[in-house]
Amino acid sequence: FFSSRRRHTRCLSDWSSDVCSSDLAKYKGDITLTKDARLYRDARELIPFEVWRVSAFSRYISMKESHRNCKAVGRSGKFRGRWQKNAAFWKTYGGKKYASKPDKASCYEQDLVAYNGWIVRGWAPWLF
């Protein structure tokens, strides 16, 4: 359904999410990509949900994952919703309190769950 699950390109290896350098260059100044936010959970916790939700890189990732379509379901059926997350991610980061599967929750609820995952793991769950 969506073609960006994984890309084989040269990526940065000095931070946890291995986002490609060409991606980072476009989003210089995004608060979610500061060195501290990339490396430390404490720094990510200082970034409010509403700021994270509208950050340029957050919008970029959700566009790459699903074209920001909250009802999206990947070809295999394993990855669902705006953020194309699997059942384990959905359960681990609080999604079950909203709906059984990401694509059944509202866009706002999906964003909250993605934000919870980002606080804990940074951009790592969205490797490209």
C-alpha cells in the first residue's frame, strides 16, 4: 500500500533512529531533531505533545508512512493507521484504551500513541 517501509540509503549512525542525513538536512531547526531530543528521553519529555504533533519532521514521517491517512492499512495488514504501527507498538504505548487497532482510533488518538512511543524511543520506531 505504502512504499516507504524501508529505504536502502546511507544514513547517520550516530543516533538511535538512523534517519538519513538527506532527511535531516531538510528539517534543520526542528525541535524534535535537536541533538538532545535525538539522544535523551528527558529532553524529549520537555517537548509538549502539541509542539511535537505539528513539528515538520513529525509531519514528514506521517506523510511518508501513510500520506497522513489515519485509516491506512499496509499490504500485509500488520501496519496500520497514520503512523503505520503494529499491534505490539499500539498496545505498548497505550493505544488499546482508544481502539483495538490504530486505524480504528481517531487521528488525534493515533498521534497521542505515536507521541508516547517517541518519548520512550525517539524516532527509532520509524526507521527508513
